[in-house]
Amino acid sequence: MRAINLSRNFLVLGFALSAVFLLFVACGSDEKESESEATAPASMPAPDVSVPEAPMVSNTIVDVAVADGRFGTLVTALQAAELDSVLSGEGEFTVFAPTDEAFAKLPEGTLDSLLADVPALKDVLLYHVVSGTVLAADVVALDSAATLQGQEVSISVMGESVMVDESNVVITDIAASNGVIHVVDAVLLPEAPMVSNTIVDVAVADGRFGTLVTALQAAELDSVLSGEGEFTVFAPTDEAFAKLPEGTLDSLLADVPALKDVLLYHVVSGTVLAADVVALDSAATLQGQEVSISVMGESVMVDESNVVITDIAASNGVIHVVDAVLLPVNIFERFK
């Protein structure tokens, strides 16, 4: 029995030792694997093979004009008028673009004058621009086109030639991202705005006829001399009115019928230039009486006043400047 027990004990001990050995081997293997993982070199990241996007290239009408090289003066003018930002912005535009040679055809001093007058420069530049993209195929079907300046350019086609106003279209359909350019060989000039230039306008602008203008307004004759018809006015200066006896002007301003008589005595119907005046000895006035005219050498007198300046033109007549107020007989008797 004892021998059998010893055999069992040895057998159990053998199994235990085998288990310990196997456990030791397993732990050693785990440590080696950990060391191997710790010392293994890190994997390299994959190289970036993506292609960068190409930068956006601006291709507006101004960009095209700058890059072309034939429109230096136009670009300078657009910048001076602060319109380069407009034609570089959103929207679609058609530009009839004058070349540098076209600008060089302008009369001497014109370009410098425009660059010094920004409102006028803007007018001229905007007269070259039409809203929308109007290609050559569309242009030839038109007889005019409204510009951003407000006026219309005329368009005429003769065979294969196209004219915009008086300029020839020499190159068409230069594309831009915000419209199109057609090249013209002359600068387009809008019509000058109508400026009122009646006898009253001239008198106001001159500065020497303040009292006369005040008197015309008081007598409600300013509308007459600003209206249709042609008139010749012998216009007294402020100094001429100042020569009247003291109180005379105030009395006239307070007596509108008498004031009208005096003022109309200075006005002759029609445009009578100096060359015609010297051939007369009198002239009928709108007041009804006649003024006497006398010539001595180069001096001309109307009644007792000297004509000191002649032929100041107005749209509805002419002004001759006199150095004394003319008084018709009935008024003269009152204030002599």
C-alpha cells in the first residue's frame, strides 16, 4: 500500500512540475512578443499624392483689357472715373472699347480735360457700355442701343462693316467672364446736355447784372426774356443802376407798371447785332417808344448811354451792355 501511495505522489508532483514549466514558457513567449511589438519600427504614413487646385484666374472685362495691352488709356480712364470696379463686378456688360490709337485721335487737350473733369469722364465712358452681353451677331440686327450713360448709340451696317456712331467696329466678341468687348477705332462722345442759355441765364451767369435780374423778376419779365422769340437787350450793369438819383430804383421796384415800362424800353424785338445797330438812328422798343441811336467814330450811344460791350450771344437773342439806365419820356419826367 505504501508503495502505491508513493507512486501516486510522484505522479502528482510530475504533473505539477510540468504545469509550472509550461506556464513559465508561456510567460516568456508573451514577454518576447511584447518586446518585439515595442521595438518594431512604426509604419510610415502613405505619401500625399493629391494634386492642388489651380488658383482662380480673374477674367473680367477690365482684366481682359489690362492683359490685352491695347487699352492702356481706357483702363487709366476707368480707374480715374472709379468705373473699373463696376466693369470688374457682377452683371453682364457689352463694351465698345476704344484702343489707345483711338484716344490719340481726340483733339489735343481733350483727354486731359476729361481726366480733370470726372463727371464728364464718367459720361463718356458709360456711353461706351451697354447692359447685357450683346454679341456681334446681335449687334448687326440693331439700329441703336441704350448705353449706361442714358443716351443711345446709333448702329449702322454696310456690307461687312459695322459702325457705332462715327466709329468702326474693328474686332468683335472678345469674351470676358462678365460680358464681351467689341473694339472700336474712335472714342464715342455723347451729345452735350442742353444748357439753358437765354438772355436771363446769361445775365445771371455774368455777375454784372444783379440789379437788372432782380428788376426783371419783380416785373415778372424774366419769363419773357427766358422764353421763345428773339430779343436784343441794352442791358445796364449794376454800376449803371447805381447812377440813378437816390430813391429812384426803390420807387420803380415799388411801382410795377412803371418798372415794366423802364425794362421794356431796354428791349428791341429780334436779334440786332452791333454791325446792324450802327446803321440805325433809332429802334422801336417793346415798351412802345423808340430809343435814339448815334454813332461817333467807334462810340455808339443809345439815348444818353454808351454801349460798352456788344454782341453777348444768348440762345434767344443778344445783349449789348450800356453804362446808364434808359428811361422812357414818361418815366424820365417823373425822376429827372
